[in-house]
Amino acid sequence: MAPAIPVVIEARGLGKIFSVERAPIVALQDISFAVPEGRFVSLVGPSGCGKSTLLQMLAGLVPSTTGEVLVDGAVVRRPIPEKISVMFQDATLLPWKRIAENIEFPLEIAGVPAAERHARAAGMLALVGLSEFAERYPHELSGGMRQRIAIARGLAPNPRILLMDEPFGALDEQTRIKMGHELLRIWAKTKKTIFFITHSLTEALFLSDIVLVMSHRPGRIVGVIDAALPRPRTYDIIGSAEFGAVRNRIWKLISQDDTEAGETGMASL
Amino acid sequence: MSVRRLIVIVIALGVWEAVRRFNLVGPLLLASPSEIVAALVKSWPDYLVALRFTVSEIVIALAFAWALGIGAGVVAGVRPFFGAVSGPLLSSLFAVPLITWYPLFMVWFGIGMASKIAYAVVSGFFPIAINTMNGVRGVDPHYFVFGRAIGCSRLQVVLRILLPMAMPSIASGLRIGTALVVIGVIVAEMLASLGGVGYQISYYQSVYQTGHVYLGILFALACALAANWGLSVIERRFTHWRELQIGER
Ligand SMILES: Nc1ncnc2c1ncn2[C@@H]1O[C@H](COP(=O)(O)OP(=O)(O)OP(=O)(O)O)[C@@H](O)[C@H]1O
Ligand SMILES: [Mg+2]
């Protein structure tokens, strides 16, 4: 990480304890990392290790038990829609609104005047290449298209950070690969900072500059992998020796952690 | 209306009239179409007054049942604790037919409109509240998170996202609730009241004027049909998108 690039989002000693029927569960422990502006950062880890909880804490949607989140140096206490957009596995489009209206919805909540909303929605639709679907309803689109609309909707308020929680997790493999390329194209064009959760090591490595690796119970960061593969990336890169070597390193980190957790009988991968 | 349908109706009315004319069924059991028309000609001003009475009760009761039912359903749907506490309570209250409570409504609200309205509101409230609660609970929790992430207030999340998402389920609650409100008003009027369509029915029944009884039933039917029609207009307005996506999800 070059020191010249400013940090946009930073986690400092983040911890989260849930109490379920009075029994405390340490979901996250001492999570610290900093994401420099414009970087593509992925987070991988076994199921249930606290990735979604961490993402929602970064977005100011869930309070942390310890530590704090800083965005542009200021502590995050509530959602900041003008700086952070959040996306999920489900596109969470509003089924009674047309596609253009869906993209305008966050702008409407933010009080942006109608004329500007229309213009920005049209711009976003062009960016994701779905202009001809402006007047359609969400159910008329495929799963991949709906996720592209969700990206357009997330980008419409012109945030600096995109937090994505397994956004392509429900798509078939071919669509998923296409969406990865599409996201990289949009990222290169908009220069947003992206924080991306996935279960797929290949996807994480293919997309990212940095891969954060998490462990299970309590969720901790056990590795920060510099995925400095050349860009622009093509599908061929996945077959390269370099790619395979880095992916093995990540896999070792995760599975090593799993044997440690083996005494609790957890087999999560 | 097609000619065929018209012919069927004319024949049915003819048979009905004949059954009475030849006295196949006694005059207390059945009124002929001509007797119903005669009752209408003779007493229509009374019935108009009764109809106004009943319609006002229905409209007021519907407003309360809808508002309270949807409001309570949203709260129970959003707050699992409230739902967990109120769920079993509601179903145990339901175990006793509501009509057995009617004497208490009379004691609390008197013999006038208020007791009819209160009784009808309670009849319609539960299906609306329960369907709203289930509808809200069925919404993917990510929609809440999405709403808050884009800066919605709690109220905005409910009004702009949750209620529309839950609308198909709410609409079926309103369908049942609305029918129960109409029935509730008329049944309550029949039991004890000073006016209204239900009152007309039970009064004329007690003086053996079967033509007038049947006329009252027709008016009651008209109230139910009108309420249903109004509801379907509103429903179409709010759930048109649902029809578009049949087969999805
Ligand atoms: N509101 C909550 N109350 C209690 N426990 C919770 C709550 N939210 C999450 N947890 C627990 O915290 C842990 C982390 O959950 P989280 O959803 O963040 O994991 P995840 O890494 O995103 O999992 P997945 O990969 O399956 O999406 C889990 O054990 C979960 O059961
Ligand atoms: Mg998750």
C-alpha cells in the first residue's frame, strides 16, 4: 500500500458480542484494517464467521461492541448514504416500481429534485448498459440484470464506497463470471472504493487488490493478501501459476484456522 | 349482459313467482318477486333511511378496522416480542365466537350506532392485523437494512418499503376483514338496535311480513357487494404489480 493514497474507510479494534438467551457470543474480535481510496478489497472466510456483521458495522447499520469505524477520518455512528452504498445477495429492488424509479428511490429519499433524479438514473442505466429497460419492472429482468440495476441504484447517489455482501452469490457460474468483469469495468470507470464479501476464493482474487481473510469464532482477520496481479484482468489469469499460488496461500490460511477450530467440532467449508 | 343470461334470469324469476302463486311453499318461508317489489313500492322511504344508517356504520367501522388492523399488524410484524406475546392471546380470544361478547358491547356502547360500529370493528380487526403481521414478517430482512442504509427514517421504511412489500398479504386480510365488518354491522343491528337494514329484517320478520324481510336481505346483499367492489378497486390500484409477476418467487 503506497502511503500517499488516503484511507477512506478504517476499522479500529472492532468487536461484536451478541447475547443470545443471555449467553454472549463473541462474533467479531479486534478487527483492524484500513482501505485506501479507490481500492478493491475482498473479504473471505468461513460461513458464519461474521462477514455480514462486519459489513453492516462498516455501514453504520449495526453498532459495534468495541472499537470504531472511521470514514474519511470521522467516526461512523449511523448510516451515511451520501458516502456509502450497500448491496446484498438479493437485489432488494422494489417490485412495484419501474427500473428507473428504483434507481431514483435513494435519491428521492435524499431529497434530490425530480429533474436531476431522472438525469442521474438515465446516466446510471447507461453505465450498466441497461438503458432500454428503464420502463420495465424488476420481475421482467434476469437475476444478473437485477444485480446490475442494484449496482446502478447504489452508484446513483455518487457515494465514495460500495459495500457488497456476496452480491453474485445467487447467480449461476457463467453469469457470475460476467458480472465480475462488469463490476471491474464499472469500478475502473467510477473509481469507487469497493469492499466485497464472497465465498469464492477465485472470485475474491480475480477482482481484488487486497484480500482480507477471516477466521471463525471469534471472527478475526488472519491474513491480508496483496493480490497484486496485473490489470486489466482477463479470465485467462485464473489459470496462471501465480494466481494458483496466491489462491493456495489463502486456502491454507482458512483451512489451517479450521483445524484449530476442529476441537469445537466445526467443519464449515 | 348477454341475452342468454337474461333468459336464464327471467326463467328463474318466473319459476320463483310460480312457486309462490301455486302456494307450493308457504308465505312465511318465501316471498315472491312481486311481493318483494310490492314491499319496495310501499316502504322504500323507510328502507332508504335504514340504508343510510347502515352504510354510515359500515363506513366508520371499516375506517377503524383498517387503520387499527394495519397499524397493529405492522407493530407486531416489526417487533417480534410484541408478536410473540400477542399471537397466542389473539388466538385464545378467537376461540370464543365473537357474537357471545355482543351483550357486553351493548352495555359499554349503548343501543345506538356506537355498539354496532365497535362490534364490527372488532370482527374485522383480527384478520386484517394477522395478515398484515404475516405479510410484514415475510419481507426479506435485507429490505429493512437497505431502507436504513439509504437514509430512510423508521416511518419511511414502514410506509415506503414494508407496507407496499406486504400489500398482497394485507389485501387478503382486508378482503376477509371488510366482509366481516359488513356482516358484523348487520348482525348487530338484527340483535338489538334502533334502525338500519338489519333492524328492518328482524322487525319485519317478527311481524311476519316476509316480502319486507327479503327486501332487507337484498339491501344487506347490496351493502356487501358495494364494499367488495370498493375494495377490489383499491386492491387493483395497489397490487397491480403483483399480477404482473405471477409465477415469480
Ligand atoms: N442479530 C444477531 N443476534 C445474534 N447473533 C447474531 C446476529 N447476527 C448474527 N449473529 C451471529 O453472528 C455470527 C456471524 O454472522 P454473520 O451473518 O455476520 O456471518 P457471515 O460470515 O456473514 O455468514 P455467511 O457467510 O453465512 O453469510 C453468526 O454466528 C450469527 O449466528
Ligand atoms: Mg453473510
